[in-house]
Amino acid sequence: MADVDTRPWDLPLQPPVQPMLAKLARTIPKGDDEWLFEPKWDGFRCIVFRDGDRLELYSRKLKPLARYFPELLEPLRRATPERCIVDGEVVVPDGGDHGLDFDALLQRIHPAESRINRLAVETPAEFVAFDVLAIGDRSLIDEPMISRRTSLEGLLDANERVRLTPASTDRARAEEWFGAFEGAGLDGIVAKP
């Protein structure tokens, strides 16, 4: 497989970008602050850089991931605008539509191209988007989360491999998710101020 293209990107941020990470809490945040609640996916954190046809996926440890998930490249090109940076999670659904299969996801990181290509067919991955960091020449990093969510909803054209994570500002809905997602391949919920 080809090495990662190291030319500069025509984007307001250059890879790799350190992702914001969630902090563990045993309860949903209380108080009058407004929160955006989302499921916490049990997959590989992934920041997608797209500049025309050029596309790369970076892990939370800032390593390139695209070679391990070739089945995501064309769906991501169809789902995103020509120049953008989108944050999300790479997941592998289990075979019975009951949740996610983290063990199958772990198997996808392998040095042999033949195995990667076989597993791309046998256990295809999906990308679940939950944030947008840049669109065109504009960085959105300093914008409020709710504004970035609105931008993400407007730009993402979900398809068979690219999804938009559910989100809600409703605390009761978040409490439903907190209980319902346990055991379905999700790690709980994320509360974003």
C-alpha cells in the first residue's frame, strides 16, 4: 500500500490534530448549563481530512488509518464537502444488528494488504460523525459545539457507510440513552457543553 501523502493540505488546520477526549463520569452532568448529549461509540476515534480527492483518516494517537479501512474512502468522499475536517468514530457493526463488534474492529489493524481487503468485505466498517473542525478555509474549532453540530448536519450526506451520530439537548433523552446503550457496543453517553 502507498505511504501517507505528506504534502501540505489546503485546509485551515494541518494533520495530525489532537482530538478532544472525553472524561469519565458515572452520572450525567447536573446543573443549569446547557449540554449536547450523544452516544459514546465503542470504536476507533478518527479525524477525517478531506482536500478534493485526497482523504486521510487519523487515529486519536495521530496515526494514519485509511489503509486499514479502504471501504470507507469512497463513502466518505460522497458524504463530505470537497474541503473539510470531520471528527468521528470508526466502528464495525456486529453481524446481527445488535450493536457493535469491537473485537472485529481490532482485527482490522493488520500489516497484510490481502487480509485488510478481505476483512473490508467480511466485516466492513462504518464512520459515525459527531463534529466538524473545518469547512473550506474556515476553522470551526473556536465556535460553540451547538453551532458546529448545526454545520455538521448541513454538510454531511449520510450513506451506507457514513452516519451522523444522534444528539439531543434533552436530559431525559440522554438518561434513556445512558441505560439503553449499555451492552449494545456503546460506552454510554458524552455530554458536551
